[in-house]
Amino acid sequence: EFSFRLRTNVDGAYGYQVVKRTQTDGMEKPDAASLFDEHAGTVNKETTVAVTGLETGCSYVLYAAVKAGTLYSEVAELAFTTGVPTFSPRFRRPR
């Protein structure tokens, strides 16, 4: 799971899209209106959004925007990599 926080000075809605990094090579940044087709919600000054269903150890790009009425913000872009689970080996003493 990956979480991000949105802060704004208006009440409105947010939209976002998460794209696997290999799929973004050569991809143009989406326009703000199209982000509301994929994932959307309401924001009242600040909200935290949890993104689920991501593969561990993969690189992604998050695109997000906020709108108030018919006005859209610029599209924000954030590249991130999901964590790799840690492995702690346990060894037994030889008998």
C-alpha cells in the first residue's frame, strides 16, 4: 500500500492515476480532467489517500489534481518505488 497526502486551500474534489514506470516511458502527463475518470474523491483542505493493489519492488508514477467547481489545478507528478519486504534469516545452532 502507498499513501499520499493532498493539501489545498479550497474545498473540492481530487482525481489521481498511478501508472507502472515501464508503462510511462514516452507517455505524456495526463490532463487534469482525465484523472477524475480513474480514481476520485472529495477533499476539504487536506486528505490522505491510500493506493492499494501495487506490486512490491516496482516503480510507479502518481499523477494527481484537485478541482473546485469547473477549475482544475495543474497535474502534480510523483515517482516512487514500492518497498521490498525484508527478510530476517534465523539460524539454528548445529547439533
